[in-house]
Amino acid sequence: MQGKDMNIMWNHVFEAISDMAMILDPEHRVLAANPATLRATGLRSDEIIGRKCYEIFHCKDHPPAGCPHQKLKSSGRPETMEMEVESLGRSYLVSVSPIIDASGRIVQSVHLAKDISALKQSEKNLQRKNRALEALSECNQVVVRVKSTPDLLSEICRVLVETAGYRLAWIGYAEEDERKTVAPMASYGVGENYARTVDIVWADTEKGQGPTGIAIRERKPFICRNIETDPGFMPWRLDATRRGYASSIAVPLIDGDRCIGALNLYAPVPDAFDPDEVRLLTDVANNIAYGIAARRAQTDLALSEERYRLHFMQASDVIYSVDREFRITGISPSVENVLGYKPDQLIGRPFHELNLLAPEYLEKAFSDTMRVLSGETIASSLYEFIARDGTRRFGEVSGAPLIKDDKVAGTISVARDVTERKKAEKILQREHLFSESLINSLPGIFYLFDEAGKFLRWNRNFETVSEYSASEIAGMTPLDFFAGNEKEYISARIGEVFLNGHADAEAHFVSRSGMKTPYYFTGSLVDIDHAPHLIGMGVDITQIREAEEALKKSHQQYRDVVENANDVIIVLQDGMIVFHNQRAETLTGYSGEELANIPFADFVVPEDKDAMLDRYTQKLNGEKFGAAYGFAIMDKHGQRHEVEVNTAVVEWQEKPALQCFIRDVTMQKKFEAQLRQTHKLESIGILAGGIAHDFNNIIGIILGNTELAIYNVPDWSPARKNLETARNACFRARDVVQQILGFSRQTEQELQPVLLSEIIGESLTMLRSSIPASIDIQMNIAERTGTILADPVQMHQVIINLCTNAAHAMKKKGGILEVNLKAVTLDDVSVRPYAGLSPGPCMELVVRDTGRGIDPEILDRIYDPYFTTKDIGEGSGMGLAVVHGIVKNHGGAITVYSELEKGTTFKILFPEIEAQPASEKQRSEKMPRGKESILFVDDELALVEIGEQILQHLGYAVTSKINPVDALELFKSDPYRFDLVITDMTMPQMTGKALARELIGVRPDIPIILTSGYSDQIDEEKARKEGIGAYVMKPLNIKQLSHIIRGVLDKA
């Protein structure tokens, strides 16, 4: 070929090259530039020619580092240099080939710059998406495969680090505690203890301004683009940068209508998370939250297709020309890189003789060449080439006619190596088959549709569940598979996906036959061909809902049992109450919120706290105990409660805790104490009965002899006064016995008109000897005092109890005990402070001391049974309770006023009556006498003797017996000899009651008087039922006995 022809051909080739092409001299000056260069730079030819290339493309006054032209110039060797260059905002693969003169000196160079921006971006996207895709796929498998929650979370973190390439992954739960703590549950990667050493919360506080806290609060992903500069990351920046973290993302874990935590990832470079990656991580987070498998399979598919579609390496193009005889007339040096041939090994030879093409492509090559020679242009045609080493490579060839002298002289073609692309296409085809198999093997239904609702992809399970064929589904929309109000709901959730990128929903999927099945659906936004699409998955949740309903019912039943339990049920964890039933609030008086914020030990009284805490620790450490143990607690109002506790170690929110069943045994303890007191009183009563019997007999002997002596001594004699004093002492002794019997409940007391002034005098006389001399007793009784209806014994008890308490309050320092009595009249106003009293005349009894006083905090409890402030052994806590009961039973009222360190005053009012006291009646009446015959029976000889004398003094004829059997025999021998029988109750061989029955059996109309020092077998009512005329308690004075005898005889 002539030089001129070669130049023409070269110019055609130079102009036809689609990539930038330039010719430079050794000083980097541009000598020529093709149209592609002008288009790429936006400059005219005269603005480029003559300028140095690095001024145009690098805006510098010197060549860039690694400049291929500089390297070619420096080496001086005739070889092609290549370099990837960033210029004009694009990436280029620059090939520099030398043009040498006859002496072998490089005089010029040809620069070809191929735009590989798309390829570079594809490579980056491919790598990133490939990692994310593989991570998502593995996470989906983990969600399907792993059963336990801890293993699931740990495996997810491991996959995200090892597969996706993140530096650290950890998952935290959003706790509902006061601080709103984020509790790390699993972590993996570099510095995996990071999450457990930093303090992160999801509250809107300083430590809640990081990605984790914001993502949980706002329920959407949050990215920290640069940890070094982000002010919200300040609390954790030092810990993070030490571990090599540069950027971070937190993705919320959404479960229904609440956020349960966050997935947290850390990357080693800033700005590491793009929108596609965030969407994928959102899918991972949703899979974690809802525990379902393969929800993002279509994302796998879409990213897999994108990954393998561009998975090939772009080679430099081969430019060649062919004449009409199919001879290669010229070829670029790049052929050596592609096929291993040097250009001179090919030029001048027909291509079909060179073994360059696979035999099956020769016919196509001839056909395409003829078409170009005829004037056509072929944009792209695929061939399989055979390299010099025998390997085969695919090439994509574009060809155009080579015009010379206005005639088609040959062809000019550009062959691009697409071997890697063909390999990638095969891989894509294989991956497509794999993806299809994966999608169709998913347990749920898979779907992909566009914004108009047109289905583009679905799996076979979708057809099975819906009962529609593929062709039918292709013509349907998502809303066609829902009914009623759920159509509107699903439509709104779909809109949420296209608006915010993700949504989920629970609704009933309706099949062709009308069957409604509950499903959980997910949807994520993906971009396909620059258009938004929704990809998602639906899982049948029938079994889950049934299990949830059963669990809910079980929980409710358990809750009902717990809430209605009579015992307190609580759960203790770290010393705090983390669960309680309603009974706990009732017992303690605290609200639920207060209970949750008070350590349980604070409820326990100080003396029991250490023992309780020891038990708590031992139980948590696995030690076993037998029965319940007891201690005391204080409620909100200061009330002490005795409790018994049974405990069991349980797991509460995946941590050990102690479940406690607490029973309030305060009343039980009081009843036990009361029972013990009752047993004591019963014992005292038994003892008192025996004492009363013997003591009354003794008093009777003394009283009888004393009274007989009085009647035989003249009034003026000094001895008479002494005898009367002795008689009064006997009366007091008798009353003391009656008090003992009354206290021990051995006798029933009867109300009678009494003078309270006399009882006060007798009581204070008795108390004087037992009260310390440091206490001055002052008695102030008004001149006129009225009569009240009362039990004398119980009145004694009231005065003695009040005075004893007053003396106890003054025992250390001494003081004044003042007892006052006066008559008062209450009107409608003055009666108001005294509950239960009516206006009218009353007797006012006041007991006042100058002791230490009563604490105002316990003043309203002083009448409670067993309540006492005295030390053990000093009191039972029953004194004031008894006083209060007696006063109320007598229709009276009691008030108290007290000041600390000043003293206490008790005021008691009893209604006054218009009646003469029994003692005054007896003093005013004369002793009746008689002449009848009386049989007197008593086993006590002294009583028999004094009885004979008293009865004879009263004028009666007396026959006495100390043996009841002898008395019965005497009576049987002559039943009508006697007008009256007086017999003792308690006697050997035969009781007085038995004797009376025998006597009445012999003579039914015989009058009988039964006497007793004490007996628990007979009383006045029982005696009357037995036909006995009178039942009289010993001792009796002469006047009392004379009235009783006369009354029985006269009645008979």
C-alpha cells in the first residue's frame, strides 16, 4: 500500500475511533485530536492543538504522577503504556503507543482514552451490593434456620461483619426502665465489647442523641456519616475512634406498633452507607424483628442480576481494516494484548486463512464483510476469536465501509473484547436459575409490582395460596387479594412503602375460593430501570395468632389468679419490685409506681432487715429452705404488719429473680396472742374459782362471828367500832373475790344502782399500797354525787386500770395522780363531744396525771386490744381496751387529752339515775325474823356452828348436819318436820344440787336455799329450774340472809 493510501486510511481510522484519540509530541503538546476528543472536552480543535495535554486534562503545569506519556518518554522503549486516569469528572483507560522514526527514536505518540467511568462505578456497586446481597441472603437463612433468639442475634451480627465487611455489628433492646436504657444483646467484630462498655439510652437526653437513640425514638434508620465530626456522637467518640470506627448506622427493629431495639453497624470509612445499603439493612432489621425467613428474596435476585450483569473486565479495542479480497490491510497494536499476535504477523493475509475465527463463525464473517463492502454499517456483531495460544475469546465487532476515491475499498472495524461479559452472562443465567429456585422454595408468598400495582414477579407459592393461575395474576392488582376494610388499609400501607421506603402489615389474604388466611406482609422500595417498585413477602401467621391467643388467654387466667389472690405476690430483681399484684398496693398503701421505685428492703423493719437480705441472697444462690419465714414490714402510714414469705427463684426478662408469696399474718399473730391470753384467763379462772370457794368460806366464818359479836356489844362500847371495821373489811374482801371472778369471767355481773364515790374511795385505798410514795394521790369528790346504773366490780376495774396506767407514766419522776368526781348536766351543745350520750344529768369522773404524756401519732390507737408502749412483762395492752369496753357497755363516753412531758387526762361520763343505792336500802331496812324450823347443811364445821348461831339469833329453830347423806336420811325420816333447808353447794359425797333433787323427790314443796363460795356447775337460773327457792353466794351477812330466808318462806 502506498504511503498516501496509508495516510488516508489512517485518517479515516483516526476520525472513526469512538474513544478519544490524540497524537502528542515528546513535550506533551497535542498535534492532533479526533472528534471524540473535541466532544469530550467541549473545545474546538484550535483550542487543543499545540497545548500540553496535562494543561487541558489535569489543569496542571506538570505531568501527573504515573503519566504514561512521561513513562514512555523516560523508558525510550517502543512499547505501549496504559494508565487509568481521572479527568473531566470521568474515569479513562489511557493507552499510549509510540511512533518511531527510521532510527528507532520516539518522535510522537498515539493516545487512546477509553471512557471507563460506567465500568468503574459498576465495579464499586458490584462489590458493595455483592457484599450486602450475600449478607442479606445469609441473614435470611439464619432467620429461617436458627431457633433461639440469642443465637439468632449473634449469627446475624457475625454475618454482617464477616460477609458484609462491617467493622462491628451489635443489636440492642430498648428497655422500658426509667433511663430508657439500650441493653446490648449480641455483638461481633472489632472491639465487640464496645456496646457493653458505653452507656447508650433511647431517651431524648445527651446519651440518647447518637444513631441508636434517634433510630429507636423516630423509628427509622439514622446514619452518622462521620464519627469524628458529628456532635451527636461526642459521648462515645473516643471509644469509637480507638477501635477504628469512622461511620455508623442504626436501624430500628419494629414489631407491630412499637420499636423493640436497633441494629447497629460501624464502618472503617466515613460516609459508608448509601440508600440501597440502608434499604437492605432495613430488611435485615425487619427480618430480625419479626423472625421470618427470606423476606427480601427479590432484593437478592435484583442485586444478583445487577452484580453479574457487569461482572467482566473491559479490554482495549482492536482496530483493523480489510480490503475487498478479505486481506487484513491494517490492525492496531492492541491485537497483541487481546490475541497474542503482532500486527505484522497478520497484515496482508486474508483473515480466513489465519485461524483467527472459530470455524462456526467464518460464514458469518464473510456475510458481514460483504454487507459492509456493499455500503452497510454494522453496529454490533458477535464473533468467537481464537488467540495465538489456542484460547478462545469473544469479540463484539462494529464495522463501516472504508471509502477511497468515492468507492468502497474495504472495511474498517473495531473489535471489543467481551469475553468476560459473556462469562458474566453465563454466570447471570446460572444465578437467575438459582434465584428462581430460591424464590420458589420460600415458605411464604413472594411478590414484586410497580407503582401502578402491576405484578412483575411472584413465586409458585403465590399461585398455590391464591388459587389463581400465572396469567390471571398478571392481570390483577394487590388489592384484588383483600376484602372489606382491609382493602383500604393495605392500600395505605402500599402507599407508605412508595412514600417512605418500607412498611409492613397484617391482613387476611383472600383466595379465589374466598378462604381468608391471616398473613404478615412486608414491602420495601426498590429502583428498577429508574422506576420505583415494591418488593416483599407474605408469611402465613395462622399458627402464630392461635398461639398468641392461647398465650393471651393463659396470661389473663394467670393474671386473674394473681390479682385476686389474698396474698401479696411480687417479683424481686436486683432488690427492686419488678412485678406486683393489687394486694401488694393494698397491704403497703403505696401506688404501683411508688412500689417500683422503692427497694424492697426499705419496707422491712430495721431489726429484721439483715436476716431478710441474707435469705434473699442465699435463695438466689441456690440454697434451699423449708417452710416460710417471717419478718415485719411497715406500710406507708407507719402501720406494722407481720408477714410470712415463701419464695421461688424464677427467670424474669432473661435474668434471675425471686418470686415471693407474702401473707399478712398480723391478725393471726394477734389472735394467737389473744388465744394465749384467753388460756391464761381460763387458768386464772380455774384457780380463782378454787380460791373463791375456800376464801368465801373463811370470810363467812369471820363475817358471821363479827356480826354476832356486834349484836352483843352495846353501841357505846369502843369494841363495837372495831367490830364494825372488821365487818367492813369482810365486805371488801368479798368484793375482791367478786372482782377476781368477774375478771376471769367466772361470774356474770348484774347492773345495779351504785354510788361511784364509794367505789372510788375503796379503789384508791386498795391502790395506795401498790403505788410508789413519789406519786401523790389526790381525791376530789363533790358534796353531791348521784347514782349510776353499773356493775360495781367493773367500776372498780375502770378506776384501777386508769390509775395503774397513770402511775406507770410517773414511775420514774413521780408526780400527782388526781381523781375527781362531780355531777354535771349536758345540754344539746355540750353533749356533742361525747358520742352515744344524750343531754341530761351525768356523773363526770376525771383521772389526771403529770406523767410523760402520750405521743400524738399513737393517740388514736390506745384503745386497740394488745396495743402497748410498755416493755415486755410490764403490760398486755388490754387495760385501756377493757376500760373503753366497760364504759361503752354502761352507756357512757370516754375522752382523752394528752401533752408530751405534761401529762394525760381521761374524762368519763355516766348517765345519772334516780334510784337509791343498794347499800343504803339495806341500811334503812329492819331485819325480818321468824320461828320456823330450818335444816342447815354444810361440810365446813365452823360454818355450821356460826350458821346455827345466826339462825337462832333470827328466832329460827335449827338442826345442823355436816354430812349431806345424813341430812337426807334425817329428812326422809320426817319430811314435814322442817319448813326450810339451807345447804352448801360444794360438799363431799353429794353436792348441794344433788341433795336438793333428792329432797324435792321426797317432798316437792320443800323450800330450799342453795349457798356457795363458788361453783361453775350452778347459778341462779339453773337453781330456779331445779326448783330451788334461792341461790346465794357466800359470804352472807345476817341482814342479807334474814331477807332471803323470809322471802323464800313467805313465797312458799
